[in-house]
Amino acid sequence: MTHALKAILLTSVVALASGPALAQSQGDWTFGVGVGNVNPKSDNGTLAGGEASIDDDYSLVFTAEYFIRDNLGIELLAATPFEHDVSISGIGDAGSVKHLPPTLSLNYHFPTQSAWKPYVGAGINYTTFFEEDSDLGKLELDDSFGVAVQAGVDYLVSPTSAVRFTARWIDIDTDVELDGADIGTAEIDPVVLSLSYVFQF
């Protein structure tokens, strides 16, 4: 191994061991953009007397976080619309619906002396449904409020940017109507996985 290569490896190890935290100080802002997958749980409740099934979807996700204390931030999650197909046992295809799931969370970022920066968070989600479409009639889904919890990790690619992986669980239940009649409650409760690029201003 050449001296130059040894020097590069040593520098990399030192940088990883002592690299600065990504925007974990009071007053810092971070912004993220990436791709998220909303994957509803397997048992989505009973609609019109049959078992409901809701498929998953991918969309763009965005985050903005402000650190109110060192390592403690308030984060807003936003996204472009997700679209899901809904089916009911014994009926088949029941239609499709779009939704937006803005989520406000309080996150704690663990201080570490490496490029890996894990964090956990909890907060509240508001999901609004729109553009419901069904051949069975006029389909309507009520908006939903619920708790949200998450865990994630940043991998620093520079002192002010990182690649972030996040896993969230969101409590989303919505009452469903068809032609004005209540046909049940859809229990969506998805796991949301996202991969983002996060940078500091």
C-alpha cells in the first residue's frame, strides 16, 4: 500500500470518526427531498360487507425541520399526492383515491461521532382524501387525524448534507361512504418508507 493511499484511508477514517453533526444545533434548518412509499397494512377493515384491500404507491416527499434545541427538531413532512386502488372481497375493484399526508413531528437526533446520525420522532398526521373514483357510485372518504412515529438515520456525505432513510408508521382510519351511505371504515395504518437527500441552510 502506498503512502498516499494510506494517508487517504487514514483521513477518511478520521473524518468519519469526528465528522460534524448535520444541523443538530439550536436554530439550524434542514430541508429534504426524496421518494416515499406508502404501504397500507394487509387487513384494511370491512367495507360493504367485504374485506377491503388497499394497494401501495410511491411519490415525492419533502421535509423541513427547525431545531428548537440542540439535537431536538420540529419537522414537517409534505408530499405530492399518493394514489391507491381499493378492492373489496366479493366485489372486486371498488375504485381509487388520492391522498396527501402532511405530518408534524418532534424529532430527537442522537449525537454521534461518526457519519451515521440516527434519530427518532413522534407527532400527528392529517390525511386528506380527494379525487375518489368508483364505478360503483359516488365514493367519499373522510379526512383523518392520527398519531405518527418514525425512526431514521442520516449518512453524512458532507458537513452540510446527508442521505436519509426513514421508516414511519401512521395511524390513518377513514369512514367511507358510497352514494351517501356509510359502508364502513377503512383502516389504512401504513408503513411509510422514504429515501431522501437532506441539506442544511
